[in-house]
Amino acid sequence: MPNFYRAGQSRRRPEKRRIRDPRRHSAKIAEFFDPDDNGQTKRQAILSRFQAYAEHDQLYLDNDNWLASSAAYFTHNLTVKGVHIGILGLNTAWFAEDEYDKGQLTPGKPIVETGLEAIAEADIKIVLGHHPLHWFHPDDTQSIRALFSKHRVIYLHGHLHQNSSRFEDGAGHLFLNVQSGAAFQAREDDVWVNGLLWGEWNPAEHCLELEPYRWNKKHQEWIHDMEAFPYAYRIGDTTRFALPLGGIQAAAPLPAIFLGQKPRIISSHLKAGI
């Protein structure tokens, strides 16, 4: 989100919001992120801010208001051609408010840990969220990075409205961050450009193949975004890029999946990351 302010006018400094700073949490506030009945009670106070998403979820997905559940995450396990895929959805926006959110957010480490345990047996683990890891509060970033690393997840997120990826490490292992643009978010006169990714798992090479697109205003069509990833990952003369994932094993090809900023089209039953 760009920060706009008048020239010559000092920019407002972000206010300290106590409830968003884990270092200052009282025991009562810390319980907010517990994936149990007590945590569910604590979270009730702010669920109204997610009402629009909850209505969409119930109308178009499977009528399961996971945000209001005691777990505060959703999982989906499926098997495709003998490959066990585990998908974990997290809410990274519990306390999101404005352009000063960076460094103050968290999906809740206890929620992340419990959710990952629910898909621990999967051959491929995909975690859906909205914000990138470096937008999380420093007290939670490293522990969540370590959990993602130990489980060797693929973390799909958006928020910054551009296609990109990077390998991250934690606890002695690597995992993959994949950031996608928004398929439909920015106006054509906006600084941001709409984008999307097509992704497919290549079991023979143990890699994730990505095909990035961006919206072309001039021609009113989707075109290949060849600047999204380093050319070192480019597959020959194609428009696809291969990101090696040696720690993830799969036995058979998987169908192509759509990766948008709010991923919706992975299967007819999967929910979107907030």
C-alpha cells in the first residue's frame, strides 16, 4: 500500500497499539492466539471486521466459518494421483489497520504450530496467507519461519501486488515463499499492475514450475511477466520458471493450479487466504 502525504508535511508516525505488540501482551491478550475454546472467546470481539469474508466463505465455499472456530485456521487434505497434499489457511490480518501495519502483524504462533501439525503427514504442504513474513512482528517472525522451515512448506501470499519468490531458511532447513500479484485489484491508472501465477509441481525434477502473467493496459489482455523471476530459473525458451524444492517429494504430476493474491482456484473446496 503506497503512503501518500502532502509535500512539506511531516508524515504521521505510527501509533503504538498495545494489543498488537506481543512483547506487551498481558496473559489475557496472549490467549487470543490459542487455538482452543478460550482463544475463540477472545477473538469474538473483532470478528465483525471479517464479516464480508465470512459471508463470501459461506456462500461460495463450504459454509464453514473457520475464522470463528476454536482452531482459527482451516486445513484441507486431498490426494491427487497418489500424492498427499496438505493445505493450511491462516489469517495474517487479525490486527491489520493501515499503512503502518508492517512489523506489527501475526497469524499467531500457536495457531500456526497447531495448523501445521494437522497437515504434517502430507507430501506437499501449502500454507496460504495474505501478508509476507517480513510484515509479521519480530517476536513471531523467527519462530514462524522456523516452523515453516521444519515442515518445508510452500508459503503462498500476496499483499505487495507483484509476482516474486524467494527461498528462506530457518531451523536449518529451507522453504519457499511465493508472492503473487492480485488478479483483480488495481485500477489501470494505478502504480500497481494486476498479476497472477500459474503453478505446477514437477515430480521428476522436484521443483515448482511457475508461469507469471501481468495485465497489459494497452492491449487489454494478460501477457507473460518475464521480469517476475530471475532468468537463472527460466526453463529454456519457455515462459515458465522452475524453482527447485529438494526437500519436497512427490510421486506423480499434479494438475496446474492458479495462484492469485487471495488464492481461490486450487480446488472447488479450498478456502482463500485472507
